[in-house]
Amino acid sequence: MTSLLAIEASTEACSVALLHNGRQREDFRLLPRAHTRYLLPMVDQILSEEGIRLSDVDAIGFSAGPGSFTGLRVCAGIVQGLAFSVDRPVVAVSTLQAIAQGEADQLQVNEGDVLLPALDARMDEVYWGEYCYQSGFAEPLAADSLRAPESIEVLANSSEIFGFGSGWLYASRFRQASPLKSVNTDVYPRAQAVLKLAVRAYERGYYASAELAQPVYLRESVAWQKS
């Protein structure tokens, strides 16, 4: 049975989740500018609560981005260090896919529904994702992208359409040809969703060595700033 640790730190929230012996745990906290101080103690705590060591996990999943430049760098660095220390592979997960997955699981959306996660990328831009709910998972319809709000089109679709994340604060500037079932801007990516996606990827053989735990910025070097 797969045992996997997952870490998420791409926004002002950070979280850690663990799957071991079929049991899942998650520690989620809103900690602006404090990821470096808290992430490792959170990992230690969740492993201790389960009564295992890091070497007992098969792999480490992480939210690779897009998101906060600083948060992604911190997360990737910690994941690399942990994976090297116990010679375990890593599994990178899209932050936007994790948002779509987490919200879809909470809302119990229907097969074929369209999931549109978006994060405020600052500098008048949006990190944009397009996913479809299929067999319990948020499956990509297009590659994640960095977009100007005016370039985003929400096209007519026979399925229900859901919008998630801070990027939807720009919705008045999107081109919307179809009404949405719901929009929730107060959403953060969570390690529990990263865990679900990473377990599936790991079991399919989609993992890499520790040195390949690299962030996906979509923009080269913009540090997160709280508004």
C-alpha cells in the first residue's frame, strides 16, 4: 500500500498531508511569510502523529506551481532536502490542478463538469487553469498559463462550470460567454488535494529523483507580496 507525504506552500497558506496504511492526515495553516519557519515542524508533527519516520514513506509529493515565487522556492528546497535525506523520489503536482481537485472533492461536482482555477499573479495578470472532472479527478483541458485578464475566455459549455481562486477577482474583465454554476475567490490549494493527485501519479510511475524537485513559476522572478 502506497505511503506518501505531500507538501503545499504556493500561497500565503501552507499545508502538509500524509497517507499511510490507508489513513490520511492533513495540517493546514494560514501563515503569510512564515513558511520557512513552520513547514519542517509541520512535517515532523504529522509523521510523529502517525508514529512513522520519513524513511517509511514511498515518495514526497509537492505543489510545484504556479504561485508565490518565494513559497514555491521554499517548498521545492524543503522537498529536495527531505527526499535526498531518505533517498526517496518526488512527485510534482500543478498548484492549479490541486485547487481544482480540492474544490471538486468538496463540492461533489458531476462527471464532465468544467473546473477553472485561477490565482492572482500580481502585476495585473492571472495564473489560469482549465480542468474537467473525470472519474474522480481534475483532468487538464489545457496547459496552465499566465494571462492578462482580458485574454481569458469562459466559453459556452453544456456542462456546469465552476470558478475557484483569487484570480476570479478579475472576473469583470474576463470574456464570459457562459454563466458559471458558482465562483469562490476565497480558496487556497491544500496538501490533501496534492496528496490525492501525487498518489495516483506515483502509482502510475510518474515520479522523479530529488534533484528534479523544481518550481514551475510561469513568470521568472516575482516574490509574493500580501495585498
